[in-house]
Amino acid sequence: MEKSRPGRFEYLKASTLDEALELLSKHSGNAKILAGGQSLVPLLKLRLLDPPKYLIDISKVKDLRYIRKEGSLLEIGALTTHHDLETKESIREYSPSLWDAAYVLGDPLVRNRGTIGGALAHHDPAGDYPAVLVSLGATISIRSNRNKRNVRAGEFFLDYFTTDLASDEMLTGISVHALEKKQGSAYLKMERVVGDFAIVGAAAFVELDHDDSAARVGIALSAVGNRPIVPEKMIKKLTGMKLEESVVREAAEEVRDEITPPADIRASSEYRKDMAVVLARRAVLDAARRANQQQVEHVAQYQTLRAA
Ligand SMILES: Cc1cc2nc3c(=O)[nH]c(=O)nc-3n(C[C@H](O)[C@H](O)[C@H](O)COP(=O)(O)OP(=O)(O)OC[C@H]3O[C@@H](n4cnc5c(N)ncnc54)[C@H](O)[C@@H]3O)c2cc1C
């Protein structure tokens, strides 16, 4: 019985960002933020994590829940839920890979309460958003009582469940470029059952030139390493090329030498490698279709897949 309850902690509630930063600074090293609770609460209940002395609940800080287009940027607040991202038309239009990821993340209960800020700060390398943000070259905004800074997503995720956040810092939001004409993005995920974490995920961004060759390509993979893995050789092979199926297929083979995936209860290392090749190819092709204004619905969820 005792085992299904977390150990003791003091619960503090912040109603504004300033209040949250003040509490975090006052109790730095002894406090943790509580956002949607979808990762933190199970860890505490299962006693996989010792409770901090203080939990600072920020879930009611209204200023951190927003999605807005500011010029060429899409700004998203840390407390924006997965459900907000899945259902907001501007996400579908301006950042389709983020929309794909929100759609395949967990189940409706998790999506209703879980937040993008919590998912990024938690940094499960099998999580869906980190690879998407890295492939898009997103910026992460961080605040504390002593400073305010922005970090590129590629530098934010350091290791399994470890980010660039200091103990008195809070993630306040992210910004991504709102996709324009001739740009497209896609995220594909392979999972054992709906609601599970990824066996492998692949995020792609492409910008096409006037002659339809790839002017810019961004790719990042989930669940194949300790952080989102960028297959540089595949990207290099595709840049400047027309993204025909045979070209992308050949380039995706590079992924095989660029990753050393872990083996765990979900899949062997070899299987992950095979599936990373397949998903990286399909994600690039879907991103290119979207860049060409072709409709690509969510094709992002696979429960079984063969290396073909
Ligand atoms: C059944 C289940 C299935 C799931 N499936 C998936 C999945 O398929 N893909 C996926 O990506 N995720 C999945 N998740 C995790 C889900 O995305 C969580 O919502 C997310 O990881 C945590 O968000 P949260 O708002 O609930 O954060 P919380 O659980 O409240 O916090 C998580 C961690 O982040 C810290 N934190 C939270 N917000 C901030 C902030 N603004 N600044 C600094 N630190 C902060 C907390 O201190 C804590 O350490 C699943 C979770 C469950 C329970």
C-alpha cells in the first residue's frame, strides 16, 4: 500500500510566472516544478524518484499556455498541452511535424494534461517532441530569477533525462519557424501499441528550391540514442538533390552507420536500426510531399512494419 504512494513533500502553488521563479530560486536544489504531472507523478508514486522537499505546481500559470504566430515564428508556451497542439489549426498549418507528434503522443488522458514544457524538461529520449524540435532548429526559452536565455533545441538535450536546465531555471516556451511555401515537415513513429513510447521515431523538415531540389534538410531520430540523433550523412546526401524515392532510399541507408540504438523491452538494437532507415526515408518523403502542397494525413503511427 505504502509503495503506491509517493514519499512526503511540501506542495507549493504558483499563480504567476514571477511567483514560480521566486519559489524556484528560494528552494533551488530542493524543489521540482509540477506541470501536467504525467511523468513526475508516476515516478513519485512508483518511488522511482525520491521526492524533492518542495513541489511547485505551475499548472495554473495562465501566461504560459499559448500558441501564437508572431511574424515568421510560431510561439508556444510551456504549459500548452499535447491536446492543444493536436487540435489547433495553426499548428497543423505552420508546423505539421509538431502536429503529427502531438497526435501520436500517449493516450487522450496524457494528452489532456501533459504539457510540451514538461515533456521537453523531462527529456525521455523515446519521447516524441525532442526530435521534432531538433529537426526544425527550434529555440527553447528559459527563465530564472537571475537570467533569461534562449537555447537551440540541438544543444538543449544533453543525455537520458538530462537537459541544459539548471535547478533554479524554468522552461517557459519554444519558438519554431512557421513553415512557408515550399517547406514541409513530418514526424513518423513506430510503437508496439497505441499510447506507447516510440520504438523509433523520425522527424524531417525540407525546404525545396524553385526547381524542387532540396535547399535545406533537417532530420532527427527518437529512441535510437541518449538524445535526438541527427543523421548528418543522410542530410548531406539529400541537400541539393531532387527528393525522388530512389534518391531518398539510398540516402537513408546512411542512417545504418550513424546510429547505435539501445536494445530494451521494446526492440533489439538491430530492429531499431532497420526501422530507423525506413522511418527516416518515409518522413523525408512525407515532408517533401507537404512542401509540394500535397495533403499528407497522419500516417505517423505504425504498430508493425517490415524493412521494405
Ligand atoms: C501512459 C503515458 C504514456 C506516455 N506516452 C508518451 C509518448 O508516447 N510520447 C511522449 O513523448 N511522451 C509520453 N508520455 C509523457 C508525456 O509526454 C508527459 O506529458 C510529459 O513527459 C511530461 O509533461 P507534464 O506536463 O506532465 O510534466 P510533469 O510530469 O509535471 O513534469 C515532468 C518533469 O519536467 C519538469 N518540468 C515540467 N515543466 C517544466 C518547466 N516548464 N520547466 C522546467 N521543468 C519542468 C518537472 O519538474 C519534472 O521533472 C507518456 C506519459 C504517460 C503517463
